[in-house]
Amino acid sequence: MRQHTVPTPYVVGEVHIYTTEVEGELILFDTGPPTAAAMACLKDQVDLDRLRHVFITHCHVDHYGLADYLSRNTSAEIYLPHKDAVKIKHHHKRLQGIEGLLQEMGFDARYVERFRQAVDNAGVFPNFPQRYQVVEETATLERLGLTFVNCPGHSQSDLVYLGGDWAITGDTLLRGIFQAPLLDLDLDTFSGRFDNYGAYCTSLCRMAKLRGRRILPGHRQDVESLDAAILFYVDKLLERAGRIKKYALEDDISAIVRQLFGPARDDLFHVYLKVSEIVFMRDFLDRPHRLREALTHLGLFDGVAEQFKTLTAQ
């Protein structure tokens, strides 16, 4: 397995993509963002003429931004997670659903319109690949001796790819980074909000399959310890949930954002990230037993027991 570090123009910094070869078939995991610098890096470090397969961990711009370019300029097959294929098929319907959620949370029509314009103008959604297969519906991974674990939480579609002694985790496991749990429409029902918190608790239990493997993340340094990465994330979750606990009875999420971060916030996408985080923390405060059960399953609850008890009185 070879790691390639690709520059991005985003706050998260550089992104890692990976290549390996199975029985002479060159495989790429993630692509980097749709920028000239990322494209030059990809061309310099990966033999695109030999590329056969491109597997995407999740369709956020820094991870799949060049998927369309590769679908048009190489003979490689592109494989996207099922939920991301749904996003592509129902792109406008999904955005309308997110706008409706924001309105329900107290944001006025002006903010929602500005949010849509920011999304459209900021390159948040690069060109979708015209040619792709769905990971969960193909037999290619099995033929190559690879598998995946579905670990939603950062998004609805996060996949972790497994092979040999390694696991390519995208943004599912990152060292020293609190992954933003993004507010989204439920793509199973297209009715109401995706339960990001509940999905994350389920994913924690699935991560037990990653123990003993070399974790290859999407950003920063390699993750040396699965347990340490999970405990870091949970520690940040508890810390930030404590900040918003006093707003537990406040229905207007927009008002909470103003109280926590001030009334003047020009970066609309940053506000969206904060709204997503607040909703996630409130879900935790409503159902703390879900996180406790997941951590107990992993044998990690004792590491946060006192902090958990203080915050939830459980």
C-alpha cells in the first residue's frame, strides 16, 4: 500500500489517497479535490494509463473531487458508496430537504437562500462522475480479496476499505481531528433529518473489526491506535456537549448559534457546520445510553466514565 499526500485549498489541509496493486490491477482509494494542483499530483504519482479501479470512501469534495475527471480520462471503473449514488440521483431534492431542515431550526429564508448560493458557488459539489458503479452492488471488491465496513457518522455514506493488514478509513478515523457530523436529509426516507448520532454509535461497534489493522486515514498522521482515536473523539464530544447543555430546552437552533458564536458570522458554511455539531450534541444529550452501550461493547467506557457521569448524571 502506497500513500500519496495531495494538497487541498480547504481548512482541513492535505488529504491522503492510496494506491495498491492486486494481481496486476492498479487500485486507487479516493482522488483528492478538483483542483489543478491535485490533478498534477495525481498525474505525477499514479500511472493513470494502468489504473483499473477507483474506490471512494465518501463523496466529500476533498476525497472524490477528481472522480469525474478520472471517469472521463481513464478506463478505470469508479466505485461510489450507495448513499452517495442516492445523493447524486436526487441532488436537488436533497438540497431542498436540507434547506427545509434549516428553516425548521429557526433560520430565515434569507439565510437559506444565501446558504444555497454559497454551496453552489463554493465548489462544495464538484462534477459528479457520469460513469460509476455502486460499491455495495459490485462483486469487484470480493474478487480482489478486499472488503468494506459501512461506518456512517461523518456522513451517511462513510466506507472503510479492508485488505490484508490495513484499513483505509477516509474521515471515519482521524488522529487529533474532530470530524464534523454533517446535518443532512435522511436518504432512506427523504423525510426528516438523518440520525447522525445514532449512526455513529452503531459505527463505533463496527469499528471493532479494525483492531489489529494498520489504520490509513484521510488526513494528518497515521492513526497508531484505534482505541485512542475513538476516545479522543468521544472526549471532544463530551466536552462540546457540555457547552450546549444549558440550551437543551431551546428550540431555535439559530439562536443557539448566535449565543455561542456571536451574531455576525459571514461564513455561511461554517454556520452550517456548527448547526450540525449542535444537533449532534443535543441528540447525544437526549440519548446518552446509545453512546455508553457502544463504548461498553468496545471495552472503552471506563476511559470516559467519570466525565460521562458528570455530564449526563448516569
